[in-house]
Amino acid sequence: MTLFWILVALITLASLLFVWWPVLVQRRPRVAPDRNAQNIAIFKERVAELETEMAQGNLDQDAFVELRRELELNLLQEVADEPQPLGEQQRNLWLPIMLSLLVPALSIYLYLQWGASAELALPRQQQAEHPESSHDMQGIEQQIANLKARLEENPGNSQGWFTLGRTYMTLNRYEDAFNAFARVGELVGEHAEILGQQAQAIYFGAGHQITPEVERIIDRALELDPNDPGTIGLLGISAYESGQYVKAIEYWQKLVGSDRPNINRAGLQAAIEQAQEQLRQQGIDYQVPPVTATAAAELKVLVEVAPELVGRAPAETTVFVYAQAVAGPRIPLAVAKLQLRELPTMVTLNDAMAMGPMAKLSSVDQVQIKATISRSGTPGSKPGDMEGVVTPVAVHGNTEVVKVMIDHQVQ
């Protein structure tokens, strides 16, 4: 918006230059001797003489002020009585002066009446509501086109559909976002994080309203994961916008103290402070207890090979260690890639090792840990591979080392 008004000012100056240029380039008129300048010079000399007299002690301050005032009155009278300079022709300045005033004023008035200032201000508002939207719009549209082309070639790419949905959300294309998230659900099954994103798409698309469909999706998401950040964050936003500031603070405090990674705790804290300010304006001094984030979910895994299988595969053979949900889709929630020569070794599995944002270690309570010596070098168990499995393993608060022994061959 600032750039726009700068351009408007430059264009206006250029138009005024066309108005004033003929006046400025006219031949300067030949004028009679300028007695005004002579009177001013005499005035300055007399004032200087008075200052000298006062500095020498011949005049006091009151006398100096009185004499200077008389000189100023005489000067004004003499200047006012002087005739205007004589020129070859009288310059008509009233027209360029009037145009200089009317052109900018008329331009601004017409723009405010018929222009699109509201549309120019919209990107700033969207940027404040969604920081991600600060990216270049043309670049985002190109990224969407490229991503959709890749998805046409590989429609089973759940991560690509999830990314497409998030991109649509930043552009306020909520219906498209919902459809993209629905496609993810079709590919990977029902997950709280995906449902939370769908609920957000419907909520914002419905003008920030908790519709019956949004309520149904939220209930199901919390049934799958009571601590899903997207769903809880949406509940906080809805509570805040409906004036339920205490409830909004409680929702956001729950996120601040969660063990989930990639949570903007600084942003949540700012939102909590804003809700507190709203309460103070209502005469309520609501104190928020300090919250310390719990430790992020992670599992320490010791991977070993049974003695009877040692030497069955080359030392450079790939080994995959991953966690899968005990119930629901068996999507890897955290994956580590090693070589057989590194065993035995200790591996730490956490959310940073997730294959996608919709499937994380912290999103489930129990997992099975599997270690596979992959002869093909690709994930998954295939005939001829060797593997070991431990199940079930508690995720949250588990500080024990999980020992996985690769002890059998896949048939």
C-alpha cells in the first residue's frame, strides 16, 4: 500500500510539472530597479547599528526594542508603497496555482469514490491474520500448479496433498483446502491432525462459525487425540472470538505445556496476553499460572542382530528402524536409516523423524518398534529381509531403553 501511494505522488508531481513548465521557462521580465531590496538592506544596517549601540552600553534593552519596532514599521510602509516590478507582460499565475491544488485533490477524491483501496489494503490484513501469506502470490500460484502436476503423476502422495491443503489455507481457499485434506484422509486413514485441519477449513470458510459439521469433526479428532494442537488451537480461537477469554486462555495454555514439537509457543503466549488484556478491560484481573512444556515424546531404541544371523548380509546393507501405531494405519511415525555395520547401536526416535506432519510419534500412546535389514535398500519388509519387532511400547513418559533384536527372516 505504501508503494502504491508513493507511485501516486510521483505521477501527480509529473502531471504538475507539465502545468508549471511553460510558466517556468518564460523569459524573465526586465524589471525596474528594486527599491524594496534597497530598503531591506538599509533596515539591516540600522538594526546592526542599534545592536552595536546596545553592546557599547549607549542603549538599554527597552530602547533597543522600541527603536527596532519603529524601523520595522517604516520598512513595512515603504515596501507596501513600492510599485510592482514592470515586465514585458504580466504573468498569469492563477491558472497553474489552481491546477496545482485541484489535480491532487480531485485525483484522491475520484480514487476514493471509484478506486479499489480496500482491495489494496486486503493483503496487509491477510498477512496479519496469516503470517504465511507474506510470500509472493505469483510464486505461490506457481508452486500450487507444480504441486498439482506432481500429484496428477503420483495421486497417492499423501504428504503432497497435505502440503497443498495447507497452501490453500494461506490463500483463504477453504473449500479447496478441505478437499485436499479429505484426500489425505482417504490415503492414510483417519487421523486427528487431518481432521483438525478439515475443521479449520470449514470454520474459517463459514465466517468463523462452529457449525454442526465443525463440531462433529472436532469431537472425532479429540476422540482420536485429546491433545491435537490444530484442534485445540481452533477451540481457543473460537472461544476468543466469542468473548470467552478465560476458556481461550485455558485451551492455549494446554498447548504451551504440551510435548508436541513445532508449536509456536511465543505466538500462543502473545495470544494469551491479549486475552488477559480483554479481561482487564472488563475489570477482571485473571492471572495465568506459569506452564512448563513437558518433554517431547521420544524413544531410545537399542538395535542388535541375533548371533545366528550375523554375516547373512553385507556390512553396507541398509537397516531401517521405525515406530508404527499399534492401532490404526501402520504408517511409520518415526524412521531412522542405518547400515548393518553400525549395529549394535542406540537410536532415538522422535517427532523430528516423522515422514509427514499428519503422522508423528507423539500423536499416539502406543507403538510397535521394528528394525529391518533391507536387502533392497527400500522401506518395508520383503521376503529374504531380516527383522525384529517389539510391541506394544508406551510413547509418553517412557524413559526406558527399548531393546530390539533382529532375530528372524521374513518369509
